[in-house]
Amino acid sequence: MSGSAGRVLLVEDTPTQAEVARSHLRELGHEIRTVETATEALAQARAWDPDAILLDLELPDFSGLEVLRTLRAEGFEAAVIVITANASMNTAVEVMRAGATDFLPKPYPKAKLVFTLQNAMEKRALVIEKRALETELQAARALTARPGFMGFIGASPAMQAVYRTIESVASSRASIFITGESGTGKELAAEAVHRASPRAGRPFVALNCGAIPRDLLESEIFGHVKGAFTGATESRAGAARQADGGTLFLDEIGEMPLEMQVKLLRFVQTGSFQPVGGSRPERVDVRFVCATNRDPLAEVEAGRFREDLYYRLYVVPIELPPLRTRGADALLVARAFLAQFSREERKRFRRFSPEAEAAILGYPWPGNVRQLQNVVRNVVVLHDGGQVEAAMLPAPLLRAGPRGAAAAPAASAEPVPPAVEIMPLAEMERRLILAALEQTGQDVPQAASLLEINPSTIYRKLQAWRGPKRAAG
Amino acid sequence: MTQNPQNATYAAVSAIDPYIAEQLAQDFPPADFRRIIETFEDDLGRLARQLEAAAIAGNWDGYQRAAHSLAGAAAAVGAVPLEQAARVAMDPRSPHPPAVVVPVIRDRAQAALQELSALVARADGR
């Protein structure tokens, strides 16, 4: 939908405002209808089904907010951009919660309206496209399961969904918000989005917001001019400039200080920024991809992440599943790492033994793919041979038990009821021998055979157990 | 925003925000810009009449509605001093009665129109 014409309903009761908006939109080729009241807005939306609605909040009959709520309640998916002169943060939050696609304070320059409208329409088109794709591909999903995608390894349904989302959104310029536990491959997903996009030939610039000191973050993102601060002996382009035409990946965005979030919000809204110490804004064309291992909405609610920035960036979410929910993917990933590290370390490892595979499948992998990667590298470096044996794996993997235990995350430390009653070993031994004798009709040689011990061991044990009883009696 | 409609310091300097108005003049072809200003002129005439009629009739709702529309129209073309005066009229807590505010609005509207017309003429000559 980007750049293509659509139907735009303009809801504005002040003719001057309406004329300004119409003039802005006219040359974009959109079909425009204008209404002045909330009642007319509802009627036109229902009858005409516009792609986007530019909605003034203060209307003569009732509030634009009510129009928005009514349309959303009726299932309307048109992109709704609320325009108002009362541009308070509370208003912005209220309209976004009511289902607005975006929020535009008056007066607005043409570039901002065009940018906001195109983004909103693109977002709506993505929603529609996503649904169509889901319907179309539902039957073919089993057949089209891929063992890997753009550096990812995994054939599980959860990863197939990730691959499809990346493919669907790659060609758009909509912002991507990647969530997932540590080690699930968030940077790999960001790179995949970039590589699958028309921006693939342009730079992919990754910045870890959690790894950069607060004081340097602004300069790292926006660059600085010579003399901007002590030590700034040369002007330096920041990540935003370096990523011009490409993709800017902001990892661990939840770690970004609030004051920096304000500057990032302005950049995301306008596409322009000011280098530290600079006097003129610079404009770039970047696609934003962000990632966090935290729950972004919980961060918003806790006041650590700006809500307006959240809504700007959280356009297309991609949630990377933890390895423990990906079934046999753990084995696919382990085999791929084994081949890679054997090659790199010049070792002969070609496979895992069945016991080693069972241990890998049975472990919950709290550190996800990164932990699995480290384990396999460790095995390859420390051992030799053609096959990885279970004994070569770290002890926690062997203690994890069968597959069923893997379904629970490592963090949930619910005690698992033991399969057998735990008791002193000597008592267990006594019960086992007596059970074998019971099963064989007190045939000591046969019981010894079942227990794979010498019959004399049973006689000796029986003698010993009788002894104390006599003594006691 | 000043709460004193008679504080005309800003208006004495300029009746329009040069950044917003110039931006409009640059964003649009001269014909479109002219149409916007003509629409604004129509709005001003109509809304000023509604405002004055409502003030005379003691129709507070009508007065506020007209002031709200005036503020919106003025903001769209960068007539900031006019917008400010209209917002004073919209404000139910404002201590300034319509008898004080309406003449200020009228003056600022006239000044804004003059400057915008000059801008249109310049745009036509580009």
C-alpha cells in the first residue's frame, strides 16, 4: 500500500483546517471525502469503508473519540489518525488506547501528515495482508515447513510463524519490535528483516542500548560535531546517519534512559535528528527495528518506557519463542552447531549418540540457543571422536531427565514428584531382592539372574538381615 | 499563551507566525495557497459574526463554539496571536468578558488577513 492511492475520509469541522489537509493530500492521489460532524463521519465510514480516517477530536455534535470507539467496536480496521489542537500526552495516550493508529497535533507540516498517513495506511495494509496470507497458507503450512531461514535453524511451527512474519513485513518500512528471552536470536531476526527487505543493499547498523554508557548513547545514535564535548576532537557520524537508507537496530531498547527516549521519539516521528553540539537537524531514511528481552508493556506500565514511543515502535511485533517450546528444534540446532564447530576446530565429530540426543531434547535450555551453542562448542573443544557421547555433555543436561521435564521453564522450580519412593539405599536393595525372590517363588538362582548378581550375594544378604532380627529377639 | 487579550506585543511584531505561514506558502502551489487563505477569510467573516451575535445574545455555548472554530482556523494558517485571543474566549475560567475579547479578536483577525494577503501576493509573484 505504501505510496499507493487510497480512500481517505477527512473529519474536520473547520473549513480552513479541512482545506489545508485536502491540499496536502490532493497531490498524493488519494480519493478524499470531507465531513464536518461525528454523525456524518460514522455514516460515511460505514457506507464508504475508507482506508484511512483523519479524525478531528472536537466536533460539533459529539467527540471524535466516540467516533473512534464506535468504529473500533464495530470492527472497522481503517487506519485512524487523530488530529487535534489539544496535543497533551494524556490525550495522545487516550486516543491510542481507543484504537487510533496514530496521533497528529495541529498545526502540522505537510511532510509530517504525509509520513504519518503513509505509515498508518501501510500498517493497515499489513494487517489485511497478514490475515490473507494466514488464510491462504493455512492448508499449506505442514508442507511448507522449512528447516531454516536466513540464519535461523528450526522447523517447529513456532519458528515457521516467525519466518512468515519476517517475510511478510520485510518489504514494508514499518517499525519492528522483537521480543524474546535472552539467547533466542533477536539480533538474527533483525538482520533477517533487513536482508529480506529492499534495504538489503544498504547498511544494517546494530546498537546495544544496554551496553553503552548513558552519557555516550546520544552521541552513538545521533553522532556529534567537533568540540561538542571534551574529547570530541572530530565530528563523528552516529548510528542514525550510518544507517541512512538501511536499517537501524536498537537492541535492549528497554535499557534506554527516559531522557534519551524523548529524543528517539522525535527522530522516529520526524525522521530527523540533531547531532550532539550541532545546530541543524539532519534527515535520514532509516527503518527501525528494536528488541528487548523484557515485557515492553510492563515497562510502559512501570514508567520505565515512554508509552508514545512504545506505540511508535511497536508496529509489527515479532516474538521469538524460547528453545524449550520448539520441540525437536534443539536437536536441529545442536547438529548444525556440531558441524560448524567441528569444521572450525578441525575435529571429526559428525553426530550425537542417541543418549546425547535424548539429553539435549530433555533439557529446558534456560539460556536458549546461545546456551546450546556454548555447550556444543565446549564439547567439541574438549573432546575428540566421531560421535558426541552423553558423558561428554555437562552434568546438568544429564540430570534433566526425560523429555517431559523440558516443557517446564527452568525458572519454575516446582518440585517434580519422584517416579520411585526415595529411601535409604540399603532398604531399597533389601526390598528389591525380596521382590525378586517373591516373583521367582523364592528361587535364589533365578532371582539372582534377574538382578544380574551372584546367588551368593543374595544368600549373604539374607543371612545378614536375619542376624539383627535374632539379636533383637 | 498569554491570558491577556489586550497584550498586543506579539501582534505588533507580526500577526502571523512566519514559520508556519511560510511553510504553507512553500508547501503548496500558489493557487492552492490562495484558496486556503480565501477559505480562512470566509471562516473569519462567518465565525466573527457568530461570535459577536452569541456575545450579544449571552449565548455562552455559541460563543465558545465560535471561538473554538476560530482558534482552529487561525492555528491552521499560523495566525498565532488571533488563535491566542480565540483561546481566551474559549476558556470558561477567563476573567475577560466578551466586550473586551471580541474587539481584540476583530483587530487581530484583520491584521492576520493583511499579512496573509501579502504572503499570497508574494507567492503569486514567485
